Amino acid sequence: MNFHVLTLFPEMIENGMNTSITGRAITKGLLTLEAVNIRDYAFNKHQKVDDYTYGGGAGMLMQAEPVYLAYEAIANRTAKKPRVVYLTPQGQVFNQAMAREMAQEEDLVFLCGHYEGIDERVLEEIVTDYVSIGDYVLTGGELPAMVMMDSISRMVPGVLNNQESGETESFAGNLLEYPQYSRPEEWHGKKVPEVLMSGHHANIEKWRREQSIYRTAKRRPDLLKKADLTNKEWNYVRQ
Ligand code: SAM
């Protein structure tokens, strides 16, 4: 999986991604990361990339040409025309299913806006996916791009080792994960549930499934509607 990021702040992407699990995956060659500075494609005296918006209004807009040239420099090297994700609060809200689907791509280009955003004309020419990370406005697309790359990376075979396996995590089967505990057995007067120390695997599995359902019903009832529950489990939730 090759990540290409078009940004005005490449150091932000490089520092963030070359850390922890994604950093290890890059070192191992399971992922590659290229942060392209859009400013390098602004061929004017001060490498200026933004200008006033036509029609007036507050703030500056990133201009079309440097973004386009930076994109072309990547697209000329990829095996096929790459998918280009523009991070924008106006996009479809990112979720685990999108991460899973995008992890199938060989190359993904992330376009990070700044200031008031980017000239619409270049977006029309190069963007294939408009993606938001939530209904709020950030100062730039770098954090959203890192959120997406982190989550997509976890779907790439070999990135997570067995201990970090994502198979039983939240959103698998549209349920949230069950509560978890580590040592000591008692902390601040709170004991680890007896069943988890019983060594009885079937009972532990049953308890975890029930807790997942309970938790999802309480915190994310919208997800539960899409979960695959038995009639018995539905009755249990309704109690
Ligand atoms: N004027 C734009 C609007 O109202 O839709 C917002 C521009 S925002 C200040 C600057 C940049 O941050 C955007 O171009 C985008 O790349 C990024 N951004 C801000 N909020 C985001 C979000 N919720 N999800 C993804 N990207 C976001």
C-alpha cells in the first residue's frame, strides 16, 4: 500500500506517520509514505500557493495550478490513475467499512486543504472521493489524512501483529468491543469480573458477546440495528 499526501505541511505527516505501529510498518516496507509539498510546485517568486477568492469573502484559497502539478508528479509514476481523496468537512463521513474498502488499493493520494480550502476547478479534475472525518471544521486536512491512513493501515496484512489483531474490535459485526481488564485483580475496590478468571472459554465468549451487545445498545443504538443478533439476543437487549 502506497500513501501519497499532497500537503503544505509535509513534516506534520512524516512525524505523525513514522511513529508507533504505522512507523514500524513503513520501516518493514509494508507501507510507503510520500508527503509531497505543494509549495514545491508553485513556480512564482515567493512560492505562493494561495490567493483571494473571487466574489469576496474572508480568507485565502489554495490555487488550482500548484495542486494540479503536484498531483501530476505522483500520477505520472503510479501504475494506474490513482484514487484521490480530498479531505473536506463537505465529504462523506469516514467509517471502518470505507477503511476496509480503500485498503484494497495499491496507491492512495490524499489531498489536504488549508485556509478556506482549494479552488473548485482542480477538485473537479482530480478528486475521486470527498471524505470528512466528522461534522466539525479543522484548520487543515493533515490530521484527517492521518486518521484515514492510520485506520486503513490496520487493514493491510502484516501491519498488526497477532496481539494487536483487529478481528474482534469495535465495528466488527456492527458491535462495539466488550470491556477489558488487566492486572491487578482488584483496583480502587473494583474487581475483574469472575468469569474472565474462570478459564472457561465458552463462558468467557458468551459474556463478551453479551457485554458487546449491551454496550452497543447503550452507546450506539444506531449500530445495533445493523448487527446480526439472534432472536434471543434481541429479547435480551429489549429487557
Ligand atoms: N471553507 C471550508 C468549508 O466551509 O467547507 C472549510 C475549510 S477548512 C478551514 C480547511 C481545510 O481543512 C479543508 O480544505 C479540509 O482539507 C480540512 N478539513 C477541515 N475540516 C475537516 C473535516 N471535518 N474533515 C476532513 N477535512 C477537514
